Amino acid sequence: MARHPWIGYLVWAVLFGALFAWEGLALANVPGFPTLSDAFRHVMRYPIGRWILFALWLWAGWHFFIRGWHFLLRS
């Protein structure tokens, strides 16, 4: 395994850059770009959308905050 996972940093930078660009274009009132709150409001209109977002929230919380914290899980 590489000592410095540069490709991982690059992928995260591109993802966050795309997210910020989307929100910036939406807030600049460019036609065709809804804001993130508009997109979430549309998804949460339906119960299955709420469950999917909840599952994604749990998955992200597990991977960002719990996974890799072995010192908390020692027996």
C-alpha cells in the first residue's frame, strides 16, 4: 500500500469542488441548477427518499467517525 494516497485526496477534492461549483451556480441563479436544499426537499417529499437519505447518513457517519477508531473498540 502506498504511503501517501494522493489519488484519494484528489478524488475528494474533485467531489467537494463539484459540490461547491453546483451550489455556486445555483445561488447565482443559473437556469437548470437547483440548490442543494431544493434537491433534498424534492427527494424528501417521498418516504422512500427519506429512508434512502437516512441510510446514506448512517453509512457516512459509520465510515467517517467510527471506522478506523480501533482504540474505542478494544476489548
